[in-house]
Amino acid sequence: MLTYSQCMQKSVFVLLCLLTTYFSFAQLIPVQGRGSRGGTPSQFRDSVSNRNETSVILSGKTTYKDYKVISYKNDTTYVDTTASQLKYHKFNYIRKDDFELLPFHNQGQTFNSLGYNYGTASLYPEMGARAKHFNYYETQDINYYRVATPTTELMYRTGLEQGQVLDAIFTANTSKQLNFSIAYKGLRSLGKYRTALSSHGNLRITSNYHTKNDAYNLRAHVVAQDLTNDENGGLTDESVINFETNDSNFTDRARLTTNFNDGQNLLRGNRYYLEHDYKIWQRKDTLNAIKTHLRVGNILNYERKHYDYRQANAFSGFGEAFNTTINDTSENSTFRAQAYIALKSPIVLGELKFKTDYYDFQHGYNSVVVIDNITIPSSLNGNTVAIGGEWKTRLKKFNIDADVSTILSGDLTGNYIKASASYAQDSLFTFKGTFLNNNRAPNFNFLLNQSSYVAYNWKKDFRNEITRSLIFELKSEKLLNASAQITQLDNYTYFSDTTATQTQPSPLQTDETINYLKIRVSKDLRIGKFGFDNTLMYQKVANGSSVFRVPEFVTRNSIYFADHLFKGDPLYLQTGVTLNYFTKYFANAYSPVLSEFHLQNEQEIGGYPVLDFFINAQIQRTRIYFKLEHFNSNLGSTNDHYAAPLYPYRDFVVRFGLVWNFFI
């Protein structure tokens, strides 16, 4: 019998297929040859760049700039159907560049972290279960659209053993003022090892509206997500030996014994978001652009999450259990209401905003637990009131942004100051510097946790974590892209395991100040028809390396051939080899009960090269991807490729997929 989640996935999938089938009959007609060299506005360019000038007929006034993608921060880009190395690196199930992430063997499982970013300001703690959130769409991950004609994008990628991922997006404007979009990503992949099934569903519905005079603006979204993973606890000691010695009897990875075969964790979430503002007064210049205004706005955000861990039979490696059957359930719900008033005027040299926040939270379980006369409460709940301000200005070639906020009263404490300044030198380069000082409570599952496993119950009173970061970024297509991050962490909170089995992590907080340096450089160098795409990251932990661990070097290097193969440019091809490598380090171990990573001192991973062969092709608005992943996995007499202790990295596998855009 199909579950509700599976029925929902099938229903939405059928609906999107019907929509895209209908719109496929209205595909744009390609123009033969190199397109319009005069650049007339009656044609839609497939690319913002000049690499591909294949054009298609639209209406007399429609260009690619009429197909807008608007981010959470109101940054606007355009629907881009070109093929590039950057898009190749983003062709995975999370649809992000995973250079700093080390994936587990199956698509839809979690990632180990090879690097960390500390550039985001927040007053409030997260739920926890962070290993489940790589494929979870947060508020800042939702895009909004404004398109001249109905637009569809389909992304398909094969999985492992009876599986694939499909991400379908449809958006349309019912008028120039109103847009809506619906998107669904469904993933199911069995995996090569026992009990490693991934089954994910992400439904996103958005809308945005503005009046003709742009006095009133509104955008909203609804997101429903269901992320399920079977868990096996990793390989047993005997299976580790069979894997590392490359025993020919176990090339079928399903023959390797895992610690258990009946675990499952599940993250479900629903979010309802509304943001709108009204310009009480505005004045436009001669070009009809708003020069000054006074506006008031409001943001409402309600989100409810459930995290479950289930196991038919308690695993002795996790310690003593209250019950023979494990059924841990936690719930986290948050409500945030923000009101603000903003003035844009030469008087304030830009836009000045004052804001106030009301935040209500509840993180809890079904009952109270008493262990050795220590009471573990059923929930953490409360509310806070915060105030803050933002200032944005442009002074010649400089853009300056400042954001300050602090909690005035309530059951949490915290504050942050974030300031950034960027300088753009025409199209040559952009340089940006950012300073962040953030003080906030640790994630909720550090403070309170309940489980049927006795060792996984705690109530902690940790101090606020304090993060100070200085970040420099250089972006230049002609030169290179580079960034440097210098971070200090006080009261760093983490999971550690001091038991001999390394299977019972508990939350700890260090008194030591951690100093973390990360430098990242990337450049895609083209020489004729050949390209050399290189990304290198260096990291150093000066203090606190006993609790904060990263590999010293991480590198990704691609050598490829790229060219149009036939007359008239109907096919653009990229083919080459990519090397991924990181130095050995004591990577964090994975806890399926908590869905968190924790310190361990037993096994170093890394030091192994991963070679991928790829062929990427573009035919009009379709990008096709073919990849031989880790084709060097069987070249040695031993195996040492792991994503985390007891969890091997994937073996050789053939991947295929495509991204297809439709326009009417």
C-alpha cells in the first residue's frame, strides 16, 4: 500500500508531466545559424554571455531580461539555459556546488563537511538534526519569478539501484503584476549497501504581486517537505576488513553486513511565509525610477518540523534502551512576525530601515523523562522581542550594507552586527569585505534531547555561542574568484563521543577560543578549445583543533574539451576528467539517531583521489549530463575511500541526467 507521501509524490508528478506535455507543443522555434548579430529586441538569447548566440523567436518586445529569477534578498538574475562548468558542478540532487561537501554513497543521504561558512547572521537557534537539512529548503532557498510567458524547467538524474531524482518547476505570470510558481522535487534511490534507501519530496509554491505604480509589493510561499532515509549504522568490523582488503566476494556491496537493518529517520516540515510592504509616499525621477520613498512592511513566517528516529529492535551499540522498539519523536515549531519602516532618501544617503521582531518557539517531546533522579523536561518553549536596523547605500562605485539586531526581552538572548562594503570596477572585478559578530543560543537539540536510548537524554544550560568573522571576496571572470575567511568561535558547542564504541555522542561546549582560517581560490582558464577548471581550498585551525577539525587542503581540478561540433552550432559539447582530493583528517562520525555528526579519534579518512569522466552537451535549451563517477575505485588492491568512519564513499557508478527548459 502506498503511503500518503508516495501518493502525494505521484499525484504532483503526474500533474507536472501533463502541464509540461501541454506546453511542449508551444516550443519556441529555433533560428538557424548564429542568430541575430544585430541584437534586435525581438529575439530571446539563450545566454546572457556571448558564448551561445542561438536565438528563438518571441514577441516583438521580449528579451531574456523578461525572464527573471528573484532571490530571498531581492537579487535578480535571469533564466539561463547555457552549459558551463559551474552548472556541471551543481548537477546533483541538492542543485548546489558541493565542493565543500563529501557525499555518502547513496543519492539522498547526508554529506560530511570539508569546510564551514560563518557569514550568516541570526538571532535564533536551529532545531538540530543538521545532517537531515542538506536537501531541506530554508526560507532563503526559495526563489520567486517574473516571466513574460509560461516557463517550465525539468531536471532529471539517475540514482543508485532503482532510483532517480526529478525536479520540475512551472511558473507563469497571469498579468504583469502577478506571478505564481509550483515546483516539486521527488527523489528515491535504493543504494548499494543494505538498508540505505532514500525517499525525499519537496513541494514549493510561490507567488509575488505588485501594483502598477509599485506602491504595494507582496510575495509568499508555502513549502511542504518529507525527507526519509533508511539507516544501517555503517559497516561491522568484519565488513570493514572485507571492504578494505577488496575481497572479490564482496564486490556486491549488499553482501557486506551492516550494524543493523531496521533503522529509519524522517524529517517533515511545513512553512507558510508572507512578506509585503506599502509605500506611504514615493517620488520618481524622470526615468520613472523610484528616487525617494517611505514604506512600511511586515513579514510573517510560521514553520513546523517533526524529526523521528525509528528502529524495530534496539541496537546494543547505542547503549541501554528503555524499550526494545525505538520510536523517538520530536517537534519544533517557530513563529516570527517582523514589522518595519524604511526611508529611502538623499537625507540618509540610501535606505534606512527600523525593524522589530516577535519570535515564538517550542521544541519538545511527548513526555517527561526521569533518569537517576534527574528530570528531563518535555519541552523548551518561550518567546522573544527584538529590535534592529538596516542601512543600505551606494556611493559612486561602493555599495555599503549594515545590519544590527538585538533581543530586548524574552526567553533567549542574542545579538548580531553585520557590515559589508563592496567595490565594483566596471566588468573587471568586484571586491567585497564583510564583518560579522553574532551571539546566539546553541541549537535546540544541544540543550534538550529525549530518546528511548538512555545515553541520548539530556538537558543542558550552555552559554551562547559567539562568532566573529572577517570575510574578503574577489570575483572576476577575467582574473579569478577568491575568498578568505578568518573566524573566531567562542563557546563552540559540539557532539563528542568518549565511549570505546564511539556510538554514544553527547553535547559538550569548549572554553577554548577557536581560530579558523579558510582561503579558497578558483579559476576556469580557457586556451582555445581546452579548459582547465581549478578550485583549491586551504584551511588552518590555529586553536581548538581538538574539537574543530577540517582537512588542510581540498582541491577539484578539471581538464576538458569544449566546442560546437556541427555547423550552425546545434550542439555544444564539454568532455573531460575531474580530480577531487582532500588531505587526511579525523573526520566527524555520523549518528543516525540524532542525525548529527560528532567527533571521533579512531579513524582518519581522505588522502584518496576520486576521478570522474564526464560528457556534457547542450542542444538548444536542453543540457545533457553523462558521468562516470569514481572510475578509478577498483584500480588498487585495497579500498580506503570513506565518507565518514564505517560509511564508505561510493564505488564506480554511471550517472545520466538532463535539464530541460520550456518557453511559450
